[in-house]
Amino acid sequence: MIEPGLDHVARFDADWQRCLRDGRPDPPLLTDYVPDGAQVRLAVLTDLVRIDLRQRWIRPGRGKRIKEYCKEFPEIEHSPILADLVYEEFLIRRRHAPVEAADFLAEYPDLATEVRERLAAVGADADADGEDAENHSAPAELDSAQAAALVADLAPGQRVDDFDLRTDLGTGALGRVFLATQRSMQRLVAVRFSAGASVAPRTMAQLDHPHIVRVFDQRMPVDSAALRLVYMQYLPGGTAFDLLAERRRGPESAGGALLLRAVDAAMEAKGEIRQTDSSVRAEIAELSWPETVAWIGRRLADALDYADRNGVAHRAIKPSNVLFTAEGIPKLADFALPDTTRPIAQDDSPAYRSPEELAAALDPAAPEPDTRSDIFSLGVLLWEMLTGSLPFDDDGDTAATQPHHALDHRKRGVRSAALERIPANCPAALRRILLTCLEPEPEQRWPNGATLAQQLDLCLDARARDLVDPPERSWRRRLRPWRILLVSLAIAVPNALASVYNVEHNAKTMHYRQTEVAQHQFEIFTAVVNVVSFSVGTAVLVYLCRYLISVPHGLRTGVRYSPEVLHRTRTDAVLLGDRAVLVIISMWLLSGISFPVALHQTADGVAAADYAHFVALHVVSGAIALTYPFFLVNFYGIRCIYPMFLSHGEIHERDAARLHGLRRRAGFYLSLAASIPLLAVAGATLLAPSELDKIIVNVRVLCIGSIIAFIAVYILFRALENDLRALERVTAPHLHKNADAASAP
């Protein structure tokens, strides 16, 4: 596809070549080739200026300054690529008319810092940082300067090696980038020409990830050891720099549409046609702005984790290094060499640097940054996307250019003014996640990109994020500290009701026939059994729940636990209801065995029918004692206890498996709750008609009560099921998607 405006650039370059070849005195007029499109105009005008600048300085006496172009075309003066044009002017002038960097930069004081960084990055200037030319060897300086001049001379319409240059995509610290057609593969690629050291393209070519810009290879198109050509995947959707500009222009209430607008604007500027039928774009359009930030961050965090596992760090996460596809999918570009840190001079500013990177730049003896440094930088970028401003006091010139000031700001933490700019609809989970990314100490941040990606997944599921980070005044958050009391009541109340029914029923059907001595003996035995079983059961439950008792308290007081301890605590939370049921079963089995023995040892004999009825009654009471605690304990545990541990570290797929198992067991206990009225009626049929009249009221009360209780249990079951499904989605999202796909018709 040929971009609109490219024919203007090609014609202008061809006319200049024809003018030089024919020796005509008057060059083509640039104004005759500038299109009228509001957004396409600037992109094409930039290419035209570069061609005109290069061609004019070839001819003695025809040289033209960028400041002259600015007067002729005012939009250039306010363009973000102005520093690139000034940088190229210096390289071209130096090649054809020697000029000192200090003198040249004095003519552009507002752009001096940016241009000096570009010159330092490619080694094209011997005195850009105030150094004497004698400090550099002549051959190396000459080679770097010549290579930089060759880069500056490139223009759309030229063919370099296997590539036809189509349009200039801009100049950055690592070189100049063109959109080009690779002839041998017949594909569009982005080609970066740089002077100086290579930027590990062969290392980057080994990385194959959907959210990393694919680097294909590098070449040396000319006979120069200092010039490199790196070609990579072409992404037409612009960069995060364009997204931030759109964010500052438009309200965040636009949600995901804001990202799509930025992508479409970047594509229009390049002459691309936006995609209309895209499921990804439809998904983005439905997101709120905080969810869009989390959606972007989740993919970039996954890319960081993949690169880190392959021994590659980034070390330069900033808006210009996050690119978007036509669908709005983000990809990371310009990774660093493994185990290296880029000098601050090559960066736009220290704004996105971590404290440890800034410390290493100031003190070579400082510890080497690790992957948590990239986590910090990504956190800064996501915060800026979310709020439209940086989280630290980097607005002044001093802080933006001096690492020691930036380091001091990061040690002080996120400024209060930045917290106030968080959108009102921002989930508490996203706020917590980003603040953890921005912790001054690396040990306090997320340990790797995988953990950060899991946390950001929470922000994309409304129910899951509300469970993990409930509102401050919600009942779920307020009930968390009362876990021992509430779990105890959830177990004790149903068991007490079951025991009362059991005792009352036995009194009307069996004990009334016993003598006073036998009744007293039975009461003593019952008291002993209940005290022993209750004490043992309580001790066992306390032991099984020891992590659930101690770890939440430790987390509130700032204790940091290992992933193994947190995983063990989450497991205990999922199994809490089952363990409670196991203890209850043990207690009722003990009583089921002990009470018949006690009855047999009393002064009065007991008929076989009484034993049968006792067992049936015990089954009904036991079902009550098991079923309702299971739902009460698990409802509270999954809604209030378990989610609090998901916000503190890595989540395993084993968590999803256990949650899924609990969801299946809940179905069994729901069936058991529905069977309680039937069990009560079945047990009553074992009685003689004369005794049935005595307990008919009890049976009716039990049946009506259990039906009402079943309705309540069913409501709890549905809520528990939805909570479990939400937590499954964020603990193992890919497994959940596969399960959904398998169950789809």
C-alpha cells in the first residue's frame, strides 16, 4: 500500500536529483510539494525538509538553516520532531562546512540538551559534552562522523541494500528509522540506521513474543564499521508518546476509545487505513480508561517477563519504546544488551528510570539493577497513562536533567498531587498495583513481570478486583479482622441447632420412657462426650487454621512472607470449609458411636427400634451440622479471607485447580441441603404411630425450616460459585479460556 503523500516526497527527491544532474540553477520549490491534509501534511513536510536540507548543503552557497524552515512553515517549530531536524542539520553542516558543536547549539538554546543527547548517543561529536577533540582517536572520530553523516543523508525514495526507503519515521537516541519495503521478502519493515555500536539485534532476533517488536536481523550496508542497519517489524499505530498526547487532550472518560483514537491518528499521519473489523478493537472500546491502562500494562509486563527469562533486560522503558499495532496491541521495542545499563545520556530524561538505575549512574559501585528496575519504569509509564502526569516531582528542568535530583524525588515516594489526579473510576486494585511498582526499594516491588501481569489481570475482571480490593467502607473489608469469631459462629450455630433438635426429638420418642436414674446417667455421659469432642475439635481446627490466624495479622503489621507461606495460607483458606466439615463429621461419628453405648449401659434397656431411630435421627442432625457450616464458612472465606492474599504475590495455577475443586464440592453439599426434609420424613417413618403423633410438630418445623434454609443456601451457593469463577479467571486465565472454548457449542 502506497501512503498518501509519499508521491510528493518521491517526486520532490526525483526533481532535486534531476536538477543536480542537469545543472539547473534553480532548485525545486518545497512549497509546491507540501500536501494540504492536516495530519499528513506535517509528516510529509518533515521528509521534504530533510531532502531539501541535504540537497542544498551539497551545493556551495545554497545551505539553509532549520530556523529558516520554521519561519516558512510555523508548524515545524511546534513539532515534536524539531530536535531531530536540528540534529540532522548539524550532521549535514559538519560534513560540508566545519562547525563546532558548542557554537551550533548556541543558536538553538531551547533544543541544546536534546540535540546534545542525540550526538552523544551516536558518537558523532567530539566536543558535544565539552570534551577536546584530542581526547578521541582521529580514525574513530572520522569513522563515526562519516557514518552519522551518511545516516543524515538518507531520504525516502532511496534504495539501501535490500530496502526501498518509503518514509521517515523519526530519529531517536538509537538512530534514524524509516519505513521501507524489503525487496527479497516483499514486506514492509522498519529500518533503523545508526552510527556507533550495535544494539544487540541478533540477541533481540531470538525473542519471539506477541508483545515484543520482532527484530529480524542487522546488516552493514556500507563499508563502515560504525554504521549499522537493523530491520524489524513495522507497527503503524504510533507510540505511547502519541497516546499520552491524546490522553492530555481528551478526557479519560472516553475509555478505550481514547487509545483507538491515538492509534488511528498515528495511522492517518502515515497514510494508513485503520482496521474496521477487529475483535481486539471491539474489546478495547468496551474498557474504561483505567482498565485500558491495565490492559496495556498486562501485556507489557508479560513481555518483560519473557525477555527476563531469556536473559534480556530492557533498561529504557519510556513512551517512545512502546509501539502499537493497527489494532491497538502494545509491543516493547529497543531492549538493551543482557546485563547492561544504558547511560543516562542516551535517555530522554531520568523520568522513567528506577532509583537503582539512577544510583548506578551516579556511583559505579552501586548494586546492578535487575528486572525490578524495569517493573519500576513500567509503573511510571502506566501511572502517566492513567493520570496524564508523572508520579514524581519531575516537572522542573533541574529534576528532568539531573539524576541526583530525580533519585531524591523517587526516595520520597509518589507525590500527593499525583495521587489526587487518579481518576475517580480507577479500581483500588490498579492504584495498589502501581504504587507497589513505584516502591523506592526493589524488595518492596513485584518480583517479576509475571507477577505484575497476574495482578493486572485482577483489574480487568470487575468481580475479582472487587473481591481482592473491596472498597474501604464495604462490609467485606470490615469483617476481615473478625475471622475467628465469624468462622466459629458459622460452625457452632448450625451444630447447636442440630443438637437441640436431636435432644428434643430423643426426649419425646425415647428418653421419656426411661427412669430418672437412667436419664441422669445418660446426661452425665452426654456432657462428658460433648466436652471432650468439642475441645478436641476446636484444637484440631485451630491447628489447621494457624496460618489463617497468624498471616493476616502479620501482613497488616508489615511482615513480608515468602511465596510458599502465602500459597500455603491461600490453600488453607480454600480448604477451610472442608476441614471444618471433617472435624464436624468426626464429632458426630464419635457421638453416634458413644451414645448407643451409653444408652446400653444405663439402668434401663433400650429396644432395637430405639437404636434404629437414634441412628436415623443422627443422620438428619448430622446433615444439618455439616451442610450449613460448609456454605457459611466458605462464603465468608472466599469472599473475605482468601482474596486478601492474592494481592501480596505470585499466584499459581494450583490455586485455580483448588478453587475449581471447591466449586464442584459446593454442588454436592447443595444436593445434601435439599435432601434434609426428605431425610427427616424418612426417619419419622421408623416410629410407631403412637409416637409419631408426639414428634409430628418437630418434623413439620424441621421440614419448613430446612426448605427456607435451602433457599438461603442456594443464594449463598450462587454467590459462592460466581466468586469462585471470578477467582479462577484471574488465577489461571489461559486455562479458563481453554475450558470456555471446550464447552462452547
